[in-house]
Amino acid sequence: MIFDSAALPSNAPTWPLTGPIPGPMGFFAPVMDYWIDAVQRSLLFLDVLRQRGNQYHVHIAKTAPHVLNYQVELVVDGRQLEQAVNYLLVKVIPPPGINVDPTLRPFVIVDPRAGHGPGIGGFKADSEIGVALKAGHPCYFIGFLPNPMPGQTIEDIARAEAIFLKKVIELHPEADGKPCVIGNCQAGWAIMMLAAIAPDLFGPIIIAGSPLSYWAGVHGQNPMRYSGGLVGGSWLTELTSDLGNGIFDGAWLVQNFENQNPANTLWTKQYNLYSKIDTEPKRYLDFERWWSGHVNLAAQEIQFIVDKLFIGNNLAAGRIETSDGKTIDLRNIRTPTVVFCSKGDNITPPQQALGWLLDLYESVDDIRAYGQTIVYTIHESIGHLGIFVSGGVAKKEHGQFSSNIDLIDVLPPGLYEAIFEPKTEMMAHRDLVADEWVMRCESRTLEDIRALGANSTADDRCFETADHVSKVNLALYRLFAQPLIRAFINPSLAETIRKSQPLRLQYDVLSDDNPLMPPLATIAEKIREYRRPIATDNPFIIMQEMVSEQIVAALDNWRVACETITERRFFAIYGSPALQAAFGIDRSDTHPFRKAPKSKLYDELRRIRITELKSQIPVGGLREATIRGLLYAGMARGSVDERGFEAVRRIRETYDTTPLPAFKSIVRQQFYMLLLDTESTLAAIPAMLPSDMDARKKALQIIKQVLSARGELSTEDKRRYQRVAALFGVEEDVEPQGSLTVVPMTRKETRKDVQTKTP
């Protein structure tokens, strides 16, 4: 590119800020073009950072700063509760053109309080809130204010969230199920704890990027799990809270996240802005508004999180008790749990998101015995934040979870993996698929979870040693250092320390609070007025990209080297036989650490339940027999397709007004009977059927329609269907029907509307 001075207004600023280049440069034109462009980009880049600093100060000055992209109205203020907390329940107002169905279960999105402010679940139109609203569900949001209430604890927050959920249930008496609750990151383990204490408040639970098994991982990857041990335990957390006068600055948590990816923190994020300075600023500033909105935690909260969870790893082991003596056992959860994680997540890798299953259960039969349905999906590449903010993830995974939440809710107990396939023109019964993706839930075993990577007993022994060391160091700190530090810290000094935190300090330096920055706004305005971006084929632009790639590679290599050293140091220190012996850890003991204990009372209740189920095998009528036959015919597939469920939904809402919770109960009961005694359960079907042969044929046709919804039947499907047909006393052709002849409906039609249709 060569600038032409004649093409510019006579009053235009001159080179080098906006061009033109004085005189023909000939061979040196690409050099001068690149140099001018680089100067312009650099000044515009600094101006965006100045805007970021100003935006930061405006944002944190708000009473309730958030980044929600939706209008909301306050429902319950946690500060007004008997035990005040800084949490709020708000109702999301649907944007124009979006209608919600009051008979559909409400969605409640709980945002993570892990250093950043609230709103990430509704940061964009294509978000967790957005897809739930699009599917017709009423939406609520649980957020928080920047500063904790005096003395609030994690247990206080759990009580407040229980009150919030009760309020949502009260506001939706016509809903066909309890609220679906979505917890991101920190909020995920928090709602799992609450669901274990108060299971009756929950419908399906979706936890995204949420760690529940804190020691889990594989060697050579994601060494964040070692960080607590390498600083000597949680004494440093207590020190940070003491320096904050009882308040822990969430900016330190954000800095820990940034340290996990130095290439992105030190270069890629800033270079992406610099290289796309003409198009990137708005997106950059929108994201930074959330990323820089640091919030604080009470000392009691963060100490509980570090001691009980990240270092102690006590949650899945059932070693956490409430103040009234209740043990938090995740096996008490009675509603389906959906776990969404990613191989590209270096904060919550799949092992930490799913390893708790290995701590709690011996097999899938164990999961079924507790009546639990657990569905997981693993993204191949998306990062931790992408799980919450990526529009593509929202449209695909979160969109499918929202639109198929009733399918998940009626899945028989067990372990499943959710698989997503694109809808195609050649797909069988594509009219049963509402979106561009088809969700299929395939049966899995705990061996599939172990295949992701699991700790050896020797690994867990090292983490157990780190936990003991942490407790000793914390006790020593509290005895010798804490009294001195607390004697010197006052609110004014604590605020000065908080403002001096490196992440906070950069926003002060690069903002209009710095007298050197305001003049930059005038210069940047002139540059934008006469800006002429350099051609992308300029050889120096190509060289710049190559240099950037080399810098990223160098920083990634540095990260890998640091991670390798970190891992080796951790196992060298805490794998020491002498250190382990000092804390009474027996190296010959091969029993798993932190394994959740079995309950003798549960075993007795299980025996009673089995006896009760067997006594119910002959009980029921045509509806129970139809569900029983359908379950048996489809069990060999090992998967459930959303097309089959959509067919069931349409048929059920057209011909049967059984509420969803009751329908779910029937499905589960029939499934358990088939598991306990398949032959006796099938043999009881003829006695359950009416003498009306037309009714039998109609029921059998329903079974065939559902089975054929996903396409041609397999040989095993046909064999099982023929057996069911024989039990129904009907001779039937088992070839799939070309199209389903049920009343066409959409997900947004209400049950009242359905009842006005003529079958």
C-alpha cells in the first residue's frame, strides 16, 4: 500500500500518524507502509487499554455489576434473609419475540463466584439463558454482589439458594417438573452439595466445567492440582485473607487462572487485539468487562473451599458435614445429573469433572441401585471459559440439553454419554428433531471413566500427604504468625493492599486516572478518522505473524517445562517415604484413599425396595405393559435417541395426560423390574392387558413407532419386538413404518392445547 497525499483533505494530520508518506518510496514502500501501520496500531491498541481501564472503574462502581445481556427483575434479595448473604435471585425477562410456556419447567442458572463477577451464563444472546428461553422455558438467574456479607459461609449460601429454589417452585405451580438448575464451574459443586442435602428441590442438574474430584488427573497434563501442595497448603490462603482484613481478593483467583496459560495471558490475547485493531475492540472490551470485574470472598468461604475441597478432596468421599450434623453424600441426589466438560479445559479437565463417580460407585449397577441417572459429554477442544461463553457451544451442547431436558429426566437410571450428530436431509424422521443437532444418550460403564485417566494409589498417597502437611502448616501459621499480622492490618491498609494487586493496578495505570493517558484519546480519534489498514499481503505483516507464532510456541514450551518441573517437585516432596511415614501413611496399604463409605442402612433399604418391586411385577394395566414392552424391546440398543423420545412425548401428550413426574416414576419402576427379573416381568404382561384386541394393537403400534423413530430396526430389535408382540397376542410385521402417524406438535405447545386436538 502507498499513501497518496492528494486523496486526503488539506487539513488532515500528517505522517507518520495518519500518512501520507512524503514522496515515492519505491522499493522501501512496504517497509514504510508497515512502519506507519505499526505506529497507528500501537497507539490505537494503547487507547483500547485506556478504554478498558475507564470501563473497569465504571463497572466496579456499580452496586450490582454484571454482564447479563438480558433485562431482569429482582425476586429475592439474599441480604434480607435471616442469615444474610450477598446472593440475589432474579427473573430473566424474555426479549421481544421470545415467548415462554408457564407449563414447562423453569431453568435456574447459577453463576460461578470464583473471582469474576456475575453474568457469564447470559453474556450473549447465544448463551445458557438464551437457549433455555428459546426452548420456551421460564428462566431465573442466581448472581451475587461484589462483597460478602459479614460472616457468611458456604453453608449460609446453600441455605439461601434453597430458599431461592423454593420460591421458583412456588411461582410455577403448573410446571411439569422441578426446576432444571445449571451450575457453572464453582457453582456446579455448590449446587451438587445443596442437591445432596435437599434433593426434593431439584429437577435435572447441569454442571459445566465443574471440578468434583480435586486430586484427579493424569501425569503430564493440567498440573494445577499440585499448586496447593507446592505452597505448603492452605496457610497462604489464610494469610491472603488476613491481609485483606478478613476478605479474600478474588483477583488472586483470576491471576491463578491466567498463570495456567502464559502464552494467552502474556501474548495471544493482546496480540489478537493489536493485529485486529480495526474490528476487535468491541469484543475485547465486552469480555474484559467481565474478566476484570473481580469480586471478594469472605475468609471463611475461601478457607472452606481450599481445605475441604481442593486440598482435602472431601466432597465425593462424603467427609463434609453441615453444622447440624448432616453428611453431604452426593449419592442422595435423586434427579438426573448432566456433566459437561472438555479435553481442552486446563482448569477442570475431564478427570476432575468425572472422577467422583469412581469414588462413589463400584459399578453402573451401583449407580442404578441409588436411582441415579448421570449423563456426561466431553468436548474435544473448547477451553474452560468457552464452555460458558462460546456461542457455538451454546447452540449445540447447551441448546440440546435445554430442548431435551425432559428426555434426560425420564432416562432410566444408569450412566450415559451424550453424543451429538448433525441433522441431515437423509436422516430418518428428521421432522422429530427440532434443532440442527440430534442428541443420543449411549450407555457407558465406569471403565469408560477410568479410560480417561485415573490416579494410582501411589498418586493418592502423595495428595493425602499434602493434605496432612497443609493442616500442620495452617496450624503453625495460626499459632505464630496470624496474631501479629492481624494486629497490624486495618481496613485502610487492607484496601491499599487490595488496590495494589497486580491485576487491579494495571487498570489504574492504563486509564484516565493516569494524567499521561487522556491525550491519547485525541490522537486515537484522529488516527481512526484517517485510518488506512495495511494490505494483508505486505511481507512484513506475514513476517509479523510468523514472529507471533514463534513467541506463542516459546511461551508454550516454557509452560510445558514449568509444568513438568512442578509435577516432578510435587511427587518428589510428597512421595518421600520419610514424609509419608511421619504422618502415619502406610505405603503398603493399597486401599483407595477418600473412597465414600457404604451405608448398612442403605443396604437394608435396598433389600426392602427390591422386595417391594418384585411384589409389583404383576400390578398395572395397558399403560404399564406398553412401557414395559417398549423398554424391553429397546434395551439391547444401549442408547436413547431424542427422536424416539420426541415420538413418546407426542404420543403421551396426545393420548395420555399423565404428568411428567408420574410418567417418569412409571418408566423407572418398569425399568427396575426388568433389571431385577426380566423373565418374570415379561411373563406378567398378558395378564395386565385388556381383552380389547384393538387397544392391544394400538399399544403395539406405539411401541413400533417409537422403536422405528431413529430408522431401521436391527436384528435384535426385531427379535425383541416379536417377543413383545407375542406377549400382546398380536401377529405383527416388524418392518419400520415410513413415517410416524401421530399428531404433529412442537415443543412449545401446551398440554391444554394438545387436549383440544382430535387424535
